[in-house]
Amino acid sequence: MGSHFSYTCQARCCVTKARAGVFHTPHGVVETPRFMPVGTLANVKTVTPAQLRGTGAQMVLANTYHLHLQPGEDLVAEAGGLHRFMGWDGPMLTDSGGFQVFSLSEMRQISDEGVTFRSPRDGKIIQITPERSIQIQNALGADVIMAFDECPPHPATWDEVKRATDRTMRWLERCFVAHTRTDQALFPIVQGGVYPDLRQEAAEAIAQYEAFGYAIGGVSVGEPPELIEKIVQVTAPLLPEDKPRYLMGVGTHKEMVRAIAAGVDLFDCVIPTRLARHGAALVQGDRWNLKNNRFRRDFTPLDDTCPCYTCQNFTRAYISHLLHAREILAFTLISIHNITELVRFTQRIREAILGDRFAVEFAEWLGHG
């Protein structure tokens, strides 16, 4: 099993806990730290796999919950697995479905056995247990799969989070027993809400499992950014140093740079494509509403330092025109740029770590400037 996955740390920051490394998977390498685009239903919205590759993306996510509902994991397996089904030949990750079950489903019932909920698509009653989540992900065939966890919302009391965290740990054992594919890496997830003692307890317990990577979950469920930062600073250093660390659902510039300083390697978020569908571009850390009048006669690229297809071929005025004309191409062009922006940002951080410049070059982002 170990021959399929490995992580090599190439450099460490001498001031912070930031590190640069390489995560090897059956479908290629992921150079860390790295932002990973989200392809919920086996596609990154409005972007083709070829366009996605052009953004510099190396690893892509898909959503277990949504794919189970539509088109079903059996159909994906019949098609040859997610890679062949969606035409992406690079590394892939699927989440466990836990977050979506708890955040999107109505009439859900949680027990130690699993979660029963009503499908928002057809009203059908569905039960997902730790074993079922792993079976679905085994059928989907991503390189990295996630343990089934209970993700309590914010705010929640210490007692509520303690119960959810303990249940997540019991479920984790069942996930490892159910996992059968040697070409897939199962990542455990640290829960614990905003309570440092619960995070520490969970991280130390999870670190006892011989996994190929570890995740920090439950930090994008309504907490303010300062609490997210505190949670990550407490949790990340407790996870094994010789494996990649993945912070789930986080993808803003500031959150990523500060998490990297705490020792995190991988990130995912729907921000780049979601903002694009609202006409918003990410430009060197800022958000621009391209529907604003100031862009209607601006014949410069979104970012003249950006190598993406959008910036190399189109102007702010043209994209603004597409938005006002309600042309779908606008969403594609902005998505390409936004994904490139976040991937390039993590690439810049990686290069700074390798060159021992991270703490100085990103001092302003870190709050040191």
C-alpha cells in the first residue's frame, strides 16, 4: 500500500512552521503547499479539464454526497472511475459526504450507527454509515478519500462538540476496517469545534493511525477568521510531520498563508468559481465586482502579471460586457483566472519557503508587517 503514496518535505521555514514538500499519488504528484479546486459533481463549474490543467491545478476534489445522489457511484464505477468519467488524469480527492449530510439535508437523524436523511432530490430515505461512505468512495475511485465524520455547526456547546468528536473517532475505526482499496489513501479528520482541548485530544488520537495524510475539519462552518486561525495553530503541529496536512474548506489568501505558517499543506474551497458566477474576480488578494461601471471601458487585463488564458487574451471591459449581456463565457473566463490566482498564490508561497524567504516575503499577510 505504501508504494502508492508518499510525502517528502523539501524545506522548512526557519521562523514559522511552514514547509514545502511533494505528495506522491497514483495519478501524479502534488507540490505543496497547494490550493485544490472543487469539482462538486465531477466537474469544476464552467471549466473544462483542459482549462483546469492550464490554471496550474494539480489535485481536484469531488463530492461524495452529491455524486451518490446523482448519478450514483455504481454508474461512475461502470464508467471506469472518476478520473475516466470526468476526463481528469491528475490526482483527485473525494470528501466523505459528512459535511453535506449535516449541512444540507433535512429530517436527518444521527446515531452511533450513522446518519439517516431524506434526499433533497427525490425524497428517498437514505442512510450513510461510515462503512457506506467508504464503499461509495471506493467505487468512485479518487486517489484520496476522507473518513466519515460528524461536523457540528458553529456555535455549539463543549458538550455537543465532545459528543460529535467522540463519535467521529468511533466512526474512524470503522472506516479503516471498511477500506479495501490499496490504491486509495484514507485521511482521518480532526474535529473538535473551537475548543482547543477537544482539538488536541482528537489530533493526538488520530495521529496514532498509520495514515498517508491527515485533515483538519469543521473550520468553515460559521466561525470568525480569528477562531479558525487559532484552531489551526493548535491542531496542525500535533499531526505527524512526515505526512501531508489538509485544511478542509478554506481558500482565502489570508487564511491560507496563516495556515501554511502553522504547518498546513493542502487547501480546498469553492470560492474561485462561486465568486466567478457572481461576477467577482480575485486580483492579487482583492475582490473586484466586474459589473461595476469603472470596468466598462477598461481595456487592460484583469492582472497583467497573470499568465492565465483570461488575462493573456481578454480585457476587463470585455468580461464586464459578457456579464452585463449574461453570457456564460464570463463565468468561464473569471473562473479560469480566479483558480489560477489561488494556485499561483500557493505556488509563490512554496517558492518562498524553498528559498527561505517566506517569513519576510509574506510578513504583511502574516500580520508581521
